Amino acid sequence: MDRYYYISNNTEDLSVIKTELHAAGIESAQLHVCSPEDGPAEAAAAARELPEVSSFAKRNLMQSGLFGAAAGLAAALILLLMTHWMGWAKTPAGWTPFALFAVIICGFLMWEAGLHGIQTPNQEFSQFKDATSQGRLIFFIDIKHNQQQLLENITAKHSELEYAGTGRATPSWLIWSQSYLKKMVKALP
């Protein structure tokens, strides 16, 4: 899958594009709108029921959290290896305090990295900093390779939509699971 980025000021036009893409078989989980936080563009996107990017996705939380988890696991492993090599576990307490301390170190480093990540903007959207600071909307679509011509045909009809590049898309299995979950929730009483 590929991700195509577009920039626009017109929420009405984006709503029409969303409708056309849905009619062509592209699901809601493949469409996203990133707007400046707490601005009129965000309110306009919400009013038009455009699929807004969550506030967590606008932050670098996931990448930082994964980095913190890797650093925490490495630190915990080093502690446990030192405990083994130095013979510290040969006390009456055994491995328990060292294993507990390793878990605490791992959790602490992951928590600290997450706190750092929630304060920094997502690197994926940093290329659009100028556009979002002007109150413009970033519309991006995750499409399969066989849907590329369909996307080009629909976007060509909208002159206010400015092509802004491509990127790495959300994995197709995740998009499928989001769509399936949404359908399942709608089917529940």
C-alpha cells in the first residue's frame, strides 16, 4: 500500500472527495484528515464528518514508546546478566529482587520515552508544518497499488486539492481490522 498526501483549504471539497472515494470502494479506514489542533479547520473538518487523525497520531508517542521499550528491555537484560555474572542471586532472596528491579527499569524507561513522545509532534507530519500553521488541511489516503488510477481520476476533478507527495501507508491488515471492527460494532444491538 502507498500513502498519498494532499493539501486543501476547502472542507466542502474534501467531503465531496470522501464521498466519491467511498462510492469507488475505498473505505473510511483508508482516509485521514490532519488539521491544526484546536483551530477552525479542525472544527470544520469535524462538522463535515471527515475522518480526523486522532490527537495521539499527531504526536510521536508510538515511536518514542517503542524506543523506550527497547531501551528498557536492554537495560533489564544488562541488569540480569550482571546479576548472574557477579553472583548476586546466590543470596537467600535469590533472583526475585533483581527480576523485580529489571521490570521496574523497563517500565520506567518506556514511560519516560512515552512522556517525551507525547510532547513532540509526529515526524510524519513535520513536512507539512508550514501548511498546518496556515490553517490548511492535510488529506491523506492509503491505497492499494490497483487503486492508484482510481485515486488519480477522482483527485484530478478537484482543482483546489494540491498534491503533496507520498509516504509509507498503514499496513493493509490494520486497515482491514479497523473496517471489520467498525462493521461488527454497527451490527451489534
